[in-house]
Amino acid sequence: SQQGEEDPQALSIQEGENATMNCSYKTSINNLQWYRQNSGRGLVHLILIRSNEREKHSGRLRVTLDTSKKSSSLLITASRAADTASYFCATFNTNAGKSTFGDGTTLTVKP
Amino acid sequence: DGGITQSPKYLFRKEGQNVTLSCEQNLNHDAMYWYRQDPGQGLRLIYYSQIVNDFQKGDIAEGYSVSREKKESFPLTVTSAQKNPTAFYLCASSITYDTDTQYFGPGTRLTVL
């Protein structure tokens, strides 16, 4: 299976609830990033967490990284209908010189 | 999407034809990338360029070709050798090849008729 696998594949919640998505990876990384993609559009960078960091916040986003378990989670608090999108994690390894993307989690926030 | 553009937004091709997708960036980034995205799936790397006049194959390069004659431009040609070219194509750039954050264009949806 590929590097950077998101879980769950799809998530549906009500507006105001929190949404949690997980990402697992297999090889060592320098950092891990989360991107957002609205339907039919390009990806937008949300947040980056480095391998020596455990938690990072940006507005309503909270990202954690556990390098011992090779996993990361993205928490979106107080979700809004506008948060409806697909969310991808991407792992970056300097030696490889490129990022590897997972298959994404499709989040639907119902108003 | 700011700073990196792709054209056209939609492209239709007959089987057996080559077609070229445009990607331009005005961010002064050294590195550029082409990804393919199939419905409900993630991004797969086709080709990437760390610097002008240089490029490397990604994970699914067969049936595709690229050039990087100018820093701001990285066109992708989908050749007739690509067996299943219908997909959403995304171009991205980053400051340098070892800079992690990528900036994406809006994408081109290619449909083979």
C-alpha cells in the first residue's frame, strides 16, 4: 500500500462538530503536510509539521505527529459547511526530493 | 492557486492524438511537478523538474513527456502511448527541490473521446 494513507476514506458530520482524519505512512520522513482540495480544483496547503514536532495549530486546525507510530492526525474544530472538501496528507523525504500523497479523506459537513 | 496557472481547464482528445498541457508559474520557483489524479484517488507523480533544463521521471511516467526550457514553464505532453489518459492533471511548484511546500495550479481535466 502507498505511503501516506488517510483514514477514514469518507467522513460526514454536522456543522459545529469536530472532524478528525488520520494519516499513516511507512518510511522515515522530514515532515508531513496536510492539503485541502475542493471538488475539481487544485490543492491548497494547510499546515506542515516537521519530524521533530509533535503538535501544531493553525486557526481551527490541529495537527499531531507520532513518528514512533508513523502516523498523523488532522483535527478540524467547530466545522463549517465550507470545510466540505477532500483532505490529503503528504510525506516529504529530502533524500527522495519529492512528496508522496495519500488517497485522501472526503469530508462532508452538513449545514 | 495564485501564481501558478494551467491551461486549458478542459481538454478533449481523440484516441491516437498527442496533446500538450500548459503550466506556467510566476513565483520564481526552481522546482515544478506534474501529477495525475483519478476519481476518488490521490495524486500520482508523473514527472518533476528540480531546476531548469533538468527533469526526472516520477512514478507513472510512461506515455508522458515534459520539457523545462524556461524556469517559469513546464509543459506536459500526453502521447498516444498513454493507454488511459482520461484524468485530472495537476501542476505544482516549490521554491527549491528540497523545499517541502508545493503550490498547485487549478488543474486540467483531460477527456479522451
